[in-house]
Amino acid sequence: MSTTMPSPRAGALDRYFKISERGSTVAREIRGGFVTFFTMAYIIALNPLIIGTVKDGTGQYLGGGAAPNLAMVAACTALVAGIMSIAMGALANYPLAIAAGLGLNAFVAYGVAALPGMTWKAAMGLVVFEGIVILVLVLTGFRVAAFKALPAPMKTAISVGIGMFICFIGVYDAGFARAGAGTPVQLGVDGRLQGWPIVVFIVGFLLLIALSVRKVTGAMLIAILGATVLAIIIESVAHIGPRFVNGKPTNDRTWSLNVPELPSSVVATPDFSLVGQVDLFGGFAKAGVIAALLIIFSLVLADFFDTMGTMVAVGAKGDLLDKDGTPQDAQKILVVDSVAAAAGGLGGVSSNTGYIESAAGVGDGARTGLASIVTGVLFLLATFLAPLVEVIPHEAAAPALVFVGFLMMQEVGQIDWRDIDVALPAFLTIALMPFTYSITVGIGAGTLTYFAIKLIRGKFNEIPVVLWIISICFVLYFAIDPIRQVFGVN
């Protein structure tokens, strides 16, 4: 028996984050934080391309310039992600990292800021209101009650569906699956695997399988770094280049986002000028009260269930759920996430939310908020070290997403597929997440189907009041365009 005693500092760290209690170690938490960061660092480059290249209704780019300032958007994207990921780890003790929400940012750019007369400052003001509304729903207990109203098989289906969703993200980002000519998706380019980037993805995935089968510690992190080194070597020899130049596609056989080159400089001074550029009530004046309320409602519904599904999927992978399938300290998790939505608006980078890529870090051993703090610190460092972050291409990080999708699929056996009352809603939840590229749509379709089956069977007493409210909200969500037409809102 060892007589070595842990240092007081290590003991305090262990007690605060419950590291030993959750079967983890400090080293595993740090490693998991790195893995999560590497699998979602792409948002630092991608968010500026989505919101930084769109003119608002007055012809101005984000930040008020006549030309895009992608470096400024990238720095602020990393800043807000870093602060809110640290907050999630420190306050909620959950291995869930936060950053600008994909889908939400596109909606803010094309569906809000681009409206006639709308400004970016006013659009971000509506994002702040979204966060405030969600925070109120959390503090009143409605958000947690809404999730608890769903039956256990539906919660399992959410986890499995998200696993399929992130697997699809991985194979699509890597170029293994592409939009096809005459088909929604197809294998590679023209139905074949072509180009060196896809080789990096395949080699990285095979390396991850080999390391996992051999139970090598840190398999995901090693695979990501190994694939990145291979990508750097290939780029230095073949000079493949980026797939997009000035926002326009060039060659389908090139790197999908980041070009893996050794940077000429390691440190760059960040520009945080976007922070605080918010016109809180401008959206109501620019778009009208009804249109502004519909925009806020759309943002709330998308973010409301996205994070709930994500936190459960992450918790299921790390055995962090209670017997009802709800994460420990769910209220704290949702409070931080709600504040993150508003913080994204205040930071000028769109609503921030929990990232399902956090499951990659959990899959590599993370179990506590310490991992989120590590990820957050790396995001803050990335505001200065953007050149290094841009070295890792999608093709090197994607294998981790595909492998985590497999790990999350293992939960599917908990669903009783012979019971159509829960099996059909579960199936639609799982199928529609990747098919529609939306977690919210999957949860909405499954919830409405479960609700409809209960109504058809006349089991009104088995439908909680909260489920009635949720179902009505989802009906409004799916019918948002007809509602806008009724009120004459474009």
C-alpha cells in the first residue's frame, strides 16, 4: 500500500471537481479538455466565415466596416467561448464546452442581420434578449421540467440521434461524404474518394481505431495530432491549398477549412473591438415588434432543446446521468448555457451554446468541469495563438467525431423497439437529427409524435402539463413561416 499523500492543492482540486468520485484523474481531465478543444477549435475559423462575411441591412459588415474583419470576429469568438467554457466548468462542474452555435449563427446572419434596415448591433441585441428569455425559463424551473417530462426512451434516442448527427458532421467535414449531383449526399467527389485530405482522414481514423483497440491512453488526442502532422507533411510537398478562396469554392480535392501549414508567426495581437457593440432595443425598431418577437422565439426554441439534448448525450457517454436520465446539477448547467447565449450577443459573435464535440473529450476520459476549464483556457490562448489553431484541418479532427458517434450509438439497445408508443418517436428523433442537420428538429418531431400517439390512444392522464406546453411550442416552431405570412412578416 502506497504511503504517498496527495498535496493539499491536489486534494482541494479533487474535492471541488469530484475527480476521484467520478472515476477520473487530473491528467485525464486535462487530456480530455485538449481533445474537446481540438475537435471544436474549427469554430474560431468557421464562425467568422459565417457571420463576418455577411452585410447587414445597411450594407455594413460585422463591426461596422465596409470590408470583412475576420481576425476581429475570430478573436471575439474565441474570447466568449473561453470565458463561458470556464464558467461551465467552474460553476456547473460539467465537461461541456461552449462556443458560438452553428445554425444559430447562420440564422442570425442571414435571417436577422440581413433584413432590410437591420444593423448588426440590433441583431445582436435580439440575441441578448434570447439569452434573457432562456435564463428566465431556467430560473423558473420550466426548462428542467420540460426535459423531465420526456420519457426515458426519448432521452436515450436524443443521445443516440446526436451521436449519428456528429458522425455525419465528421464524415461530411472530412469530405468522405459530399453533396452529390442528383443525390443529397454521395461518397467523396463524384462518387469516389479523391484527394490527399481524405487520406489524412482515413489514416487518422485507422490510427484512432488501432489505439483504441490497444487501449492506449489519450487515443483521440494522439490520433488528432498524428493526423495533423501527416497533413502538414502532405501540404508541404503537394501544396494543396484551401477549398474556399474569398468565400468561393475552388477545388473539391483541397482542405475543407484550415490549411495545415506551419505558421510564419505564432502569436498575433487579438482585436476585441466587437465586445459591447450591441443595440439592445434596435431590433424592435428596425424589424417591428411582431417580427422581433418571432425572431426571438425562433432563437429560443432552437437553443432551448439543442443544449438539453447535448448535455444529456455528453452525460450518457460519461455516466453522469441519474436514474431518470437527467444530468447532475442540470439547473446550473442550463443557467450557464443561458448566460452564454446572452454573452454571445454582447460579444458580437452570435448566441453561444454547449457543443456536442465535448463528447469527444468525455470519450477520452473527461468526467468533470476541469476539462471544460482546460478547453476554455485553450480558447483564451487561441485569441493570441490563432496561427497555431489554424494548423489543424477538419480532416484531422473529424475521426474523433466519427468514433464518438459510434460510442454514443451503443446506447440504442436501451430502447424497446417493440413498443411503438416510444419506438416510433425514438426512431424519428434519431433519424431526423442527421437528415435535417438539426438537433432541435429531431427532438421536436419525436416529441410531437409521442404526444400525438398518447392523444390517439386517449391516454390524456399520461400527458404532463409541461408536455402540452412543449408540444404547442414545437407546433409553433414548425409553423413559423405560415405564422409570419399571416402577420405579414418577411
